[in-house]
Amino acid sequence: MNKAPRAQDDASEIPRRRPTINDIARLAGVSKKTVSRVINASPFVRSDTRERIEAVIAELGYAPDPQARGLAYGRAFLIGLVYDNPNPQYVVNMQLGLLDGMRGSGFELVVHPCDRNSPTFLDDLRAFIERQRLFGVVLTPSVSEDERAAKLMADIGCAYVRVASVSLDTPEHMIETRDRLGGREAARHLADLGHTRIGFISGPPTFRSSYERRSGFEEALNERGLTLPKAYVLEGGYTFESGIERGRELLQLEQRPTAIFAANDEMAAGVLQAARQLGLSIPEDLSVVGFDDFQIASRVWPALTTIRTPTREIGRLAVGRLLGLEDDDRDPKSRLPSLVVRDSTAAPKTQGFGASG
């Protein structure tokens, strides 16, 4: 049986000139990008691959030219996080995930809050990327759902990954959170408890997640023979204050709902506040379900039943996708929305009361 040629067997093929990164890649049987990662001490290379590349480098006496490297990259070792999100905890969790994924890579994180409705939105985004000479960008909702932003990335040649509730791009540019599945879990939980009058507070229409969470919620209710009456659906802003306002509106209806699903935890916490202001007990008089499982969900009283979204893990995956790394072997189910049952939900006391109880 013929053995695979060793690096030193082929070294004689290199002309008597300064070896290049292409020579290293060819002799090691890997891509130029993988060689570059080893040169830059990236931890995202398998140990056996790293050893093979380092052996070729040692055999040829290869040393990267710093000036040539600078010209080749033309960019700093910086990754940008771009967001337009009213929920500060989402931004914090996403940052932590990105930092997890970048640890040991030599990359640093810079952030860019923005306003999609601003007339200078795209100009500001372009200026941020070009001024910082970013290696790549992670776009989060609702910026990630804006096709103009994705087109801008392609136009200026900036690597990017979009985090969104559905797939909007090619796999190398996407991390899909599948929010619709979370909406379905919320509906099943409340239906299984016996609730039939259920209210819903959505997020802003500019977020695709608002549509996905509501769609999944309604689909699962319909499967159980339940409907979501128009009077029981109100639009919130993904903020605590909007949760209070919309919660009060629902709870002051002549036939108030016995349960409310708020499309994020901030609004669900606002619903708890509104219920207390109206003298209602949770979960005896009203069950409340949130979405996200951020810190507020376990810190309010009673603690919120909610849909957990692994935002930090998604951030870590986004960096891996941006740097062209393969996903690790963690259970893919851990990246999907899942129900977390706490103290804010229970079977309805009765279905016959009105606004006064």
C-alpha cells in the first residue's frame, strides 16, 4: 500500500525562493484560510491539523511577512455587533455569547447601536464598518431582518452573519432562532392547563419575531380547538412599560382573559405589574407566560413561566459561523426555544368571571 507523501518528501518541489502561504496550504493538504488561522494562533483548528501545518512551516522555514499580511487583510481583528433592540438584556446576553466564541482568537468586539428608521441608518452603518476596518459583523434583530443591511455588507465586502427567527440568507450567513416553535410551546402549555380565554401581547411589527411568535401561538391553539379573538390581541413594544399598558387594557375587558402570553419577558413582567395594580393574584386569577428567559424572568414575583431562547449560545455560534468554523457537536436541540415552567401559570380558577372578578 502506498503511503501518503510526507511534507518533507514534497519540500524539494518548492523552488529556491521564499515559501508562501499557498505552498504551506498545498503541502499540508488544507486551505489557505486554515493555514492563516494557525499562523494567527487561532484556537479553532483541530490539533492534528495544527501539528501537520506547523510541521510544514518548520520544514520550509516559512515566516509570514508582516507588511504583506497587513496589505492582505486590510482589516483589523475586530468583530462588530450591530443592533436596534429595545431590550437591553438581549444585547448583553448576545455580547457575552460573542465574547465566549472569540476567546483566544485574537479578535475583539465593538458594538454599534442604531435606528433602522433613521434616514442615515445605512450611511452610519457603512461609516462604522469602514472606520473600524471590521473583519466582520453580526447583525441581530431587527437589523438582521433588513435586506438593505445585508446588501450593504455584500456591496462593501464585509463578512456578516444574521441572527433571525427564520432563515433569510444562505447557511453561512445565518443563525436561525425558530421563534415560531416557542410560540407553539406557550400555547400548548396554557391549553393543557385548561385555559380557553387567552390574550396575546405582540412585539413591534418591525420585528419578524413578533409575527413568528404569534403565528406559532395561534397554530398550536387552533390544533387544540381554540382561537385567539381579535379583542384579545394587542401590540406592545417589547418594553416593560408597554406590558403594563397593554396588560391593563386586556384585564379591564368585560370578559378578561384568564391567561396572557406576552411576546417577551419585559412585557410579561409589565403584565404582572398591571395585574397587581388591579388587585388580581398571579396565578390564581391570571396566568402569565413570557418569552426569552432573561434574568428578569426569575427575579420578578411570582417567577415567570417563559420560553427560553439560548441567546448567549446563539452569539457563540454566530462568531463561529462568521470565522468559518464548523459547528461543534453540542446537542442541536439546546439551541431551540424551550418551555420553562415557574410560578406564574396554573389551571384557571373559573371561566365565568368578568372584569370585576
